[in-house]
Amino acid sequence: MTNAGSAQATGTWRKAIELDELWEGEMTGVEVAGTKVLLVNLDGDVRAYENRCPHQEWALDEGDFDGEKITCSRHLWEFDAASGAGVNPTDCRLKAFPCRVTSDDTVEVDVP
Ligand code: FES
């Protein structure tokens, strides 16, 4: 299963985490090949974003995830967890990375 979102895969998949380390309804921050990545489990569907708020670069894994929205802990900007689109405000977007879960339940991301 691949959740490419708006990001383009380069074909270099790297292991980020085992799926059983990221339960449904949870998010976590990991580092993959030197890139800070936010992983979000939306009812078994995993998304990967840059772990950095587009406002003032705060780490998003320090915020909240209510199952639909990611809220930055710094100034409470909100993002749609499924798309990365800004909810409040709407003129921003998280940077998405291609993400997939392999047949042995490894979460892999394709970071530049
Ligand atoms: S740094 Fe995230 S809302 Fe300001």
C-alpha cells in the first residue's frame, strides 16, 4: 500500500518503523536518513510528513493528533492528517513524503 499524496517517489524506500510501533490514532517522530519525519496512523493508513511546522519549524510530534487533525503545540496551527493541508490557517501545507507499509508490516518512507 502506498500513500504518495502529492509527493513524488524517488524509488529509494527506507525503513522508518515497524507498524506495531505506531498504533492506529497515534503519531510519532522518527529520523530517516537524516530527515526528521512525522508518521501518522490514520486507522491503519500511514502518512509521512516532514516533522516541522510550516509556521516556525516547531517539531509536530510534540503536538496533538485527534485522529483527523494534527495540532502544532507551539501556536496551535491545525493540519488535516490525511492530506497535510492546513485547516487553520488554510494557506499552508505540510510537506508529504511517499510512505508505504510492506507485506511484513514495515513502514517505509521515500525521503529525498
Ligand atoms: S510553530 Fe507551529 S503553529 Fe507556530
